[in-house]
Amino acid sequence: MIELFKQPNIDWMGKAKYFYALSGILLLAGWISIFVNGGLRYGIDFKGGTNVDVRFAQAPNVDKLRSGLAAQGLGNTEIQSISDIANPNSNEVLIFVEGKNQDEQDLDASRVKVLNALNATYGVSTSSRADFNSATPTTLAAALAEKDPLFLSVNAGDRYTQLAKKILDYRDKNANGVLTNFDDLSKVDGVTPAVLAATKNSYALGPFAIRNVEIVGPKVGAELRTQAILVTLYALGGMLVYIAFRFEWVYGAAAVLAVFHDVLITLGFFSLLHFEISLTVIAALLTLVGYSMNDTIVIFDRIRENNRLLRKESFADVVNKSINQTLSRTILTSGLTFLTVLVLFLMGGQVLRAFSFALVVGIVVGTYSSFGIAAPLVVAWNHWRGRGVAASTGPAAGNKTRGSENVSGRLAPVGRR
């Protein structure tokens, strides 16, 4: 195994108070932010409402857009610009209309209001030709088949369906979903001047395109929020039982408290930086729970091994040596994982932004909590119980006699009163 550090000798337990202070500051700052902001910000998955993803041909004026939505009775609408490193000028926004005390029909009406507001704000007439930027392969194929610019007599439907897909693929991939000039379609294989003329006669070019619409009822959102909390608690409970059986209950309690600490700090960062909690974020938090727990178990397992060898040393020294021995492994695995999720955060786009942010924060906090929170908690417990030297970490600890080994090979706890 690659060793980044040659026999480090860091007194981690002597610095436990600094770790506790750092965690206290992070928890306090995050949860003061949550309290001041009236709670966490929930996404459409948990809050319920209508989410409309709109891309514009030109950079939209958010104030103008907000005024147009207010004119349709949507004054409390949230508007969020979407951009990332890969596409900083996407001219894309998310329009969210909250759906408190509304049923599915009301939420669908909100979608229609958003569309009407966009049409009114940007002068799009719904009585003239259809908007090409809102066309689907089916509607475009039907329009082309009606005009029949290629004079097809056999398999006309299939030919125009294939051609419509090529045209709309060009619109979505090369024009970012909003075509601004029909003549650009001449670059598409199979688009003849006659096909181009038929398209111009059937469609107009609007200044925006609705790329996606999500509708979630408030009742469903509340149920998803409850299930997300229960899933997280079940995961923590299962890990507590496993570690309590594999080591001792105090190890399980310390590991679960450390993971709980990681989740609380991550949620605090979400409030401080105004990220929303969605189903993908819950998936990230559960990933964080497993990742942090795995790192903690590696340290605990090394503590158990050293208990067999260092019977006369204090328990704090055993823990220090165990953390130092696994330090290279911790830095390598956590560092490489951190770099991966950091790239995902920077270049993964808006959809994955909150998910990757949870992992970026969680990996850093989860790594330091393994040796800065979980291990010191076990040492503090042993100190409070009056154990001066290495303590047992196996499920068969109760069957052992002081100063001797049982048949499983684990050392019995040796108390120094």
C-alpha cells in the first residue's frame, strides 16, 4: 500500500477539543441560518408545485419576466438562472410555482398561466403559426407529411418521421433548444429547399422554448419528505446495530453520532449557501452516511487489532496509533473521491449541482469526523468509565476474564482503577 506519511506520530486525542470546537461552530452557524431562514429550502420533490424549465434565444431580463408572471397572478414565483462551466451562456431559467393547498388540476393550471405569461411578455401569438421551438417529432412529421415537399408516395410517414427527428436533434443539440434562423436547418442531412420552405410555412420561431415541466402535488411532496427522514433514520439504526454487534455498543453509538453530526453540518451548509433539498440530495446524504461509516469502521477495526498488541498502553495512545497507521489510507481514498465529486460539482450542470455539493461537503466533514469526533467519543467514554488501558472491542467481551484471552483471541478489558 502507498504510504504518504512515514510513521506519523500525531496526538489526535490531545486535539479533540479543537475538533469539538470546529464542529460546534459549523453546527451553530448552519442551524442559526436554518432558523433565520424559517427552515430548509425544499425543492419541488418535497414542497409540491409546478417547475417549468425555459430556455431563451437571448439572455432573459429577469425583472421583465417576473413582472409578466405577476400580471398572471404568479407574483410569488421563484425564478432561478441556470448556468455552469460547460455552458455559461445557456440563457435558461427555472420557474417554480409553489403548490400549497392545491390539487393536480390547480397545478396544471399554474403551468398554463406560466406559458400564457411568457407568451404575453415576449409577444408570442398563439393564433398564428405554431412555434417551431415547441414542436415535437410527431407534430413536425405530421406537418411535413401534409405539405409533402419530397413528393413521396411510398412510406411517406416513416421518411418524414426520420427527417423530423434529425431536424429537432439539430435544434436541441446545435441550437441549444432554441432555433433563431430557419436557414440553419439547411445544414441537416435530408433538408432540401422544399423541406425548408414547408417548415417555414408551417411554423414561426418563438423567442423561448419550454424544455421540461414537472408537477408534484403538495400531498405527495409531504409523503416524500416523511419517507426521506425515515429512510435516513433506518440507515443509521441498522448501522448502530451492526457496529454494536461487531465491536461494542459504545463504538456503534459513537459512529452513529459522528454520521448524524456529518448530516447536520451538511444541511447547515445547504441553508448557508441557499441550496434546495431534493430527492437527489437525500440520495447524496445516504451515500455520505455509508462513506463516513466505512471510514470510521476502518479506524475502529485497527483499534481492535492494536488492542491485542498494546495491552499496557493507555487507550488514548492506542487510538492515536491506530489513526496514524490508517492516515495514508484515509487521505488517499478520501482525497481521490473528493476530487471526483468536486469535478462533478463544477462541471456536472445545474441538475447535479445540489447532489454533488452534498458529497463535496460530506466527504470533507465525514473524513474528519471519523478521527475527530467518533474516536474521541470512544476515548471519552472509556476515560469516564475509568479504563486506563486498551478496552475490548468484540461481542464476546462479556465472557472474558481480566488480563486473559478468550477462545476467540480477543483481549479482555483490563481496568485500572
